[in-house]
Amino acid sequence: MAVLEYQYWRHEPSGARYAVRLNEGHVTGCVGPLTDEDFRSRYVVEYPFAAAAADVAWAAAERAAFTLLDIGRDEGWV
């Protein structure tokens, strides 16, 4: 059975935020860059991950350039 995980990542060179779907640790979905409005108005599972195949390959190849966001601490939600 597939283990899906959803995260927010920050692309460090640009500062842009992305919603990312992982399947057993492999990037299988990536949406972004997210506007502030999009970022704050949706749950991470609600993004259209299937519509952005090119972003998946890019995010997987550039994974080292991203940082996992802790939304509560890193984004001022607490």
C-alpha cells in the first residue's frame, strides 16, 4: 500500500513556497510557486497535484535546494 505524505517546501534560491506530495519518500506531486493567498487558504492535500507533471521532475531533481517548512514556526501561524 502506498504511503502518501504532503508537505510544504521552500525553494531556498528563490524563497518561493511549494506544496509537495511524496509517495514513500519520492516526489510524486509539486504545485507552486504558491501565492500568499493560495498558501494560507488551502489544506496541502487540496492542491491539483496531477496537473503539474513538469514540476514533479524539477522538484525531484532540485530537492537539495528545498527546505521543509514547519508552517507553525517558519510561517508565523502559531
